[in-house]
Amino acid sequence: LERPALRALIKVTLFKHELTGKPMVLEGVFVGGSAGKAEGKLLQYHPLSLCNTSEDERQDGDFITIVKLERRVPRCLPLLDKANMALEKGAQAVIFDVSDDDQAAAELRETDSLPRPVILVDAQDAEELMGLVNKNEEANVIIEIKVESKWPQYD
Amino acid sequence: QHKQISGVSSGCQQGGCLTCSDYNGCLSCKPRFFMHLERIGMKQIGVCMTSCPPGFYGTRSPERNTCTKCRSECDSCFNKNFCTRCRPGFYLHLGKCQETCPEGLVRSDTQRECV
């Protein structure tokens, strides 16, 4: 019996609205048995930056990596290795936008050995997140496990 | 529908770009160009350059030419093991940046070299 994938709540607060703003709440799916809580500032990584362990940028403070996967970028490593590399670079969690790479979702769902949360997002949730990145809107992200209500609503 | 136009589109109007997308910038470069991953605030986009910026060196390979960061004590370099200019507090000797100089040589702060 396949275990249902746990859903993630992604609460996003823009730095400029930190005191007053209500967080934007998006959703994703945990993969690799990695469900859990995490927090940090949102930071984009280009898919090609997760190819080798060159001594590139070190980040200070907690951060959560977001990577928009694209089928046109040749896969330099399996996605599990990319996820682990992002976590080794210090990410508290990794969000993969799989809107344009549906194979990625299938590939990542097979894993079960990730030390920290890895979440897949697509469609509207991904568009909202990448929209922030595109406008360089610095934001803090909190990731939690979505608790499904016990009794499904029957209309 | 998210815009993905190869060549030139709003997010990646650069001569050296072969394929690109609005969110990641260049995804691949034309022959002879180097792919440099540039951090701009929270964003990181691909940029195709004829030569790598200071602090990075170019590596050519069949799949991709890339810019890789020099060692941390190095301001500019030919490759990972051959530095050409050191960061303040380090002194160049035989392509290496060191905090002290070998016997018989002294530290030049202006040139950041063992002389």
C-alpha cells in the first residue's frame, strides 16, 4: 500500500512586510520521506549551480533554496544528488519547481533518504514563488506539514 | 503561460545565450561562450560571457564551458591551482596565496606578493 505523500504548507512573508504583513500560504508535496519543519530566507539557485561542489558562494544565516527545473537544462546529476548538494551547501530545505519538468516529480518521489525537507511545487503555487524571485522580493519562508482534516467534507 | 523563448526573451537578452528562460536566464550558451551563474540578491541567473569575470576562471568541456570561482584567498586566477592576484593579507608566491613568505623573501603589501 503506497504511503500518501505528505503535503507541505509554505508560508511566505516579504521582508518589507515582516511586521504587518499576513503571510502568503502556498502548498507543495514533500518527497523522499523528508517531511518536516524548516525556516529561512528564500534563495534561488540556477539548476546548473547544483552540478559540482566548487567552492562557490557561502551564505550566511538560514536559507531555503528554490530551483526552477527545466527539461532543456541537461541533467548533470540525478535529482536526489542535486537535492543533497543543495542541503550540503547549507539550505534548511529545498523547493523544486517542477512545473516545466514533470519527469522530476516522478524521479524524486522514489527517494527516501533525505536529511531535511525537500518539497515539489508546481502550477499556481510555483508561479507565485517564482514571481517573487523574479522581482527579487526578499522573503522569509516557513515550511510546515499540512495536517489534513480527519473527515472529508461531503457536499 | 510562462514565457520560454530560445535566443532572446525579456529575461535573457544576451548575445551569447543559446537557450534561456525568464526565471533562470541562460540555460545554455553558444559555442566558445562561458556560462557564469550570477547572484543578484535572492536571484541566481545564467549569463553567457566571452571571458569569466574577476575572481573566476574559465573551464572548457564537451558539455559546457563554465566559470568557476577561484580559491577563497585569491582575487583572480588562471585556474584552481594558479592564482594571479591575492586577497589583502595574502602574498603570492609561485601561483599560491600564503599568509607568510618563504625564507629570503619579504611581503609586499602593495603588490600582495613575496618579493
